[in-house]
Amino acid sequence: MDEDAGRRPKGLGKRAWVTTKLVRRVLRGLAWSRFVHVTVIGRESVPAHGPVIVASNHISMLDAVFLWGALRRRAIAIAMAELWSWPVVGWLVRRLGQIPVVRKDSASGQAAMTQAETILRHGGVLIIYPEGRLVGPGEHEPYKPGVAKLALATGVPIVPVGTWGTDRVLPMRRVRGDGKAFDRSQRVRIHFGAPLDPAEFDDPDKLLEVLRSRIEELSSGEPGESA
């Protein structure tokens, strides 16, 4: 292990944890006030301790906000590098030690995977979107193999998550047409599934296939009543 890999990642430090708690209080306040109707199902599927990969479908720029807010542990996400240049958001992702990746850049992707493995080696929670980009209604994007390879290399379980409704609250500009840019009357559901143990797979393609099937099951249907 090199020197950088031996250091505790910034996202698992005290400063990041304090910021996480403050931001989550705000998000939970919005949820409790019904600013947006949010249902969280199966949160107990995420282990209270130890490394875990949380993998979800990606349908809106709000996905990470709701998923990250639904967790009860600090978490580091792999996210598009453009966020680091945004006002406020850029400061926040740096403060939280999130991992930037430049899309369609193999060197950046490999660097992100190296950082992700370091997070897991230190017992952290990693959020990853296997599709690698926002996917609109009716679109199909193959899952990138990185999540399966990472799980097999580290032995860390993957918790599949189905996100539903965020694309109605904040739809992608290219698909919303004349509809609302933001519609807080829409319901959101974050559904955590049972963890997938990589020890039960000897082929990353098979693990990826099962992961996709689980996420599609969890993200289908209508959300229940807000909780």
C-alpha cells in the first residue's frame, strides 16, 4: 500500500462528519416539513459498521441529495467533476471529501476507483452510480463494470438502491419540455435492498447482471405513503 492509500481519507475525517451532520439536519427538516414527500424503505440493509458499497440508479441531479440524506452513516460518492466548479456545491463536495471523475476519461476513472478502494479499506461507505450518467425515461445505459470489480477486489458487499420520483421533482432539462423545472408536489422513494455478497460470485459480469436486476426491481412501481 502506498503512502496516500495509508492515510485516512478526508471524507472520513472529523470535519467532514460535522458537515455531514449539519447538512443532514437541514435535509431531514425539509423532509419532516413535507417540503418534498420522501419515503425511505429498508435503510437497515446498510450495515451500521464496516465498508459497504451503495449502488443506485441515476435519474436526476437530486438523486445524491436524497440518497446521501437517507443514510445514517457518513458516505463518500463518486460524482461528475463538473460539480467541483459549481458555486456552493463545489465547496460542499470538497468539504465532504467526495470523489470527482471526468466522464469518458479513463485515467480519471481509474484514479476515482483507486480513491474509492481507499475509502473501503478504511471502512467507509461508498456511493456509486453504475450507469455513470443521468438516464432519462425510456433510455438504457449499460452498467460500468467498475462497481463489480471493486466489490470482488475488496470483498465488500453492495447494497442496491432503487430511487424513484426524483426525476419528477427535478427533471432533466432535455426531457422536461414545457413542464416545471422543479415540482416539490411529486413523491420520492429511496428503497434499499438486501446486500449482495461478492463472495457468491466469481464473475464480475454476473454480479453486474444481478445488481442491475435488483436495482430495477427496487426502482419500479409507485412510492408508498411518506415516512
